[in-house]
Amino acid sequence: MSQVELDPVHFPMPRVQGCPFHPPQELRDIQSAGRPVRVQIWNGTKPWLITGHDRQRSLLTDERLSSDPTHPQFPFQSVGIEARRARTTTFIQMDNPEHNHYRRMLTGQFTAKRMEAMRESIQEITDRLLDELQELEGPVDLVEHFALPLPSLVICQMLGVPYESHELFQEASATLLSQSADRDQVDEATVVLRELARDLIAVKRGRDDDDIISHLVRDHLEQGELTEDQVVDMSLLLLVAGHETTANQIALGTLALLENPEQRDYLQTLTDRSDIARAVDEMMRFLSIAHVGRRRVALEDIQVDHDVVIRKGEGVIFPDAAGNWDPDVYERPDTLDLAREGAGRHMAFGFGTHQCLGQPLARVELQIAYTSLFARLPTLRLHGRASDLKFREDMNIYGVYALPVTW
Ligand code: HEM
């Protein structure tokens, strides 16, 4: 069987200037061609790029593809992630059955029902931040004053992490998620975060607190089911994933609404929970912020097209937008349409066994954030021009570095 070798383009590709919401044109061209191709990544290796909604779905549930980064050709997102993954052992980088064993220790904490029960407290945090925002003289950076503190406060409350440490963990998380950070910077950030988690675990031992880290300590560490290092790593996975992703989705989503005023007006008319949920799903699909894609490695040869076989040991990348902007599934994918039927089929939270554990939480946060922001500040507008904004192309989670607004 012949392998198709095209000249490998570099991945991730740059976006077209002036189109910050659109996936890179080169990626869209590869998707239109409809065949898996090889790309070149930062370390010179040439993993496969899988596009198309249905093909991505089918391969993301294929157990012949592994998330285990100890395989030699695992296509890491960056040197920093490679350095970090080598030292941690959380379920995001395990295959089943181990993955399920550890993930189950946390699933009860993130059920949709439990997150619904948190609606009131998330609304309170949101209202408080908006009260403080309204006190400020504009222009104000919405990332600093709203998008970042909201999910940070919520995840701190859930994990039992004092919010006073937010600058420390936000800065360290940003280093871990940067594609340009080097090994030393990542090591330093990892030390900072691990110390924070270890100190917290020490405080929580022997106490009866009702937060997630306390639950891990009481139910699993003290029972000998987890080591302290494992509790540290799980806590940090939740802390990092729990604020950075949602923060970027809030900020970039707000910009998308400001740039699409008819969609913002439509959002402001919504009162039904399921309509608001659909609008948020469409924002997730449209923005696909985890833009460096899912990363896997083949455990066996896998035939993926009539003349394409992914060989055992080869790396595989699933870029979010190459599924979420598939015109065979989403009509006019480049249009933000908050009333879109079927928007919930997107894979912005991943797909398969590693599908985002925190998605019920992120959904509630986003539903509250967008609706409350525009209800409280109906005249919200960008201060300056969108073309002057700096976008996070160099980070594993896409977004905007700062969003100056006024109202
Ligand atoms: C807009 C917000 C979010 C986005 C776009 C997002 C995206 C993702 C994606 C794409 C994955 C799949 C990774 C893979 O397949 O390799 C994932 C996994 C994960 N996410 Fe999220 N996430 C968000 C919010 C959150 C929140 C709030 C938490 C909470 C604590 C969280 C915790 C996790 C965890 C623990 C995993 C690993 C799941 C596993 O391996 O079984 N995420 N997320």
C-alpha cells in the first residue's frame, strides 16, 4: 500500500491577518482536499494531520491511538509541554483502563447536575466582578477585569485554592501553555505550581473541608490509592485547565459578539436556557480555541483512507477547526450563527474518552458570563480597533491577550 507523502507544511500554520476568528487558510485547504496529510512540527517530526468532522470523530474514539507521551514520536505541542508531560502522570496522558480508573475519582465533582447547582454562586461571582468593573473609569481590559478572574475565582473555590495565589498560578500556567517557553522556564513554572499544590495538601490533611483537593486527600491519598505526587498533578491539571481555557473563550467570544452586532443583539433577546446553551455551543464551535489540536500516537498500523496507512508509532494531530468548520456538517461554517441547529456536535471540548471533564462547568460559566456581561453593559464596545489587538497565536489556547473595552 503506497503512503501519500506531500511536501509537509509547518503546523500550526499562521492565520490570515485581519481574520482572527478564521482558522488558517492552509488548514482549510487541507480540509477541503479531504485527505490526511503529513505536517512538520516544531521538533522536525512529521505527524499526520486528520481533518473532517466524521473522520476526526471516528479516530478520536479509536483505541489504537494513544495519548501516552512516552511513545518516541508523540507529537507534543511544544518543547514546554514535552518537558512537563515527561514529569507528570495525570489521566489526560493515559490510555484505558488506567485513564478511566483515575478520571473516575473526579467525575462526580463535575456532573452537569452538580454544575447546575453551582449556577447561583457562579452568578454571584460574575455580578460582583461586573459591579467592580462598572466602578472603573473606562477603557478597561476585559481580560484582566472579567474574563480571567471569573473562571479563576470559580476553580479556586471548587479546589479550595486561596484566590490570593492567583497571580502566581496564572503566570505559571501561561508559561506552561506557551509554545515559545523553553525547558528552563517550564521547569521553573512547574516548581512554583507544585510547591503551591504541596503546601495546600499539607494544610488539608486531617481536615474535613468540602473542596476537591480535600476530597482527593481524604478519599484517595489517605486511603493509599494515590501518591502525593499524583494528587499534586491532578490538582494542577484542574487548576490550569480550569481557568485558562474558559478565560480565553470568554474574552475571544466577547470580541466575536462585538464584531457581529446582530448576533450580540440576538443573544440579548434570549431567555430560554436551551437557546442560551445552543448559542454558547456555537461560540465554542466557531472559535475552536484549543487550536493546536488533540495529539495522539498510533499503537498499530491504521488504514485511514484507501491509500493512507498511519504506521505504528507515528504521531497524529486533530486540529479542532478542521472538524468544527467542516462544511459537510456545518453549513456556512465561517458564519457565527447563535441559532445554529446542531452546533452542539462540535468537538471544541475534544471527543472520545478524553473529552473535557470540566465541560459542564465551562458551559455554565460561559452561559452566565456572556449573558450577564451584555445585560449589564448593553453599550459595551471595543476601545480602539480590532486590527490593533494582539492574538494568542503562540499559545496552546487561542484568544486575545488584552481586550480594551468601554461602555
Ligand atoms: C472553554 C473551556 C474549555 C475548553 C475549550 C476545553 C477543552 C478541552 C479539550 C479539547 C480536552 C481534550 C484533550 C484531549 O483529548 O487530549 C479537554 C480535556 C480536559 N479538560 Fe477541558 N476545556 C475547557 C474547560 C475546562 C475546565 C473548566 C476544566 C476544569 C476543571 C477542564 C478540565 C479538563 C480535564 C481534566 C481534561 C482531561 C480529560 C481526560 O483526559 O479525561 N477543562 N479540555
